[in-house]
Amino acid sequence: MDDEKVTVRVNICGTEYPIQAEEEAEYIQRIAAYVDERMREVPVSVTMQSLTSVAVLTAIRIADELHKEREKRQEQVVSESMHDNRIADLIRRLDELLESSIPEQDDEHESHDRSC
């Protein structure tokens, strides 16, 4: 987008909130719908206490999801890096093998070739 803020009205747990953001309105609506869905998953016994308690528990659950996803991504980066290192090591070894398997021509052999 062009850094222009838009105000999007979203409904979470029956309350309407105006959200100012630079993202597309459809994106903000999807995020709000996700938060609303997650808040409604909190057990009924907690919802009897307060909306604040529900919001805090929901925030903890979403933060947990985010943290696990970041850990998974970091593990993938490390795994890919290790894989790249192994490939580089194999290429280096193949180069060494190729270099050591190329027969060196001696002077006697070269002169024999020239006389033919």
C-alpha cells in the first residue's frame, strides 16, 4: 500500500473496534476474525470472569503460536544451512577426488606421443 492509514471497523466478541492501519481492509478483517475466533475458544468458565481475562488468555495462546512458528522457522534455517554446508563439503571432496584421479603425464610419455 502507499503508507496511507485506513480505519477499519471490526467486531470482536460482540464489541466493535475501529482499527487504523496501513494494511488492506480485508487483511485487517481477517486478522480480527482470527482473534475473535480464538477468543471464543476460551472456556466458558473464564468468560464469566471478564472480557479482559479472555483477551489476556487469547493473547497468550496467540503469542505461543507465534513463538512456536518462529522456533520452527529457525530450525528450518539451521537445517538448510547444515544441508548447504554438507553439499559444499561434498563438492570440495569431489573436486579433490577428480584432481587426484587425473593421471599426470610424464615427459617420456609426452615425447612418445609426439613421435607418432
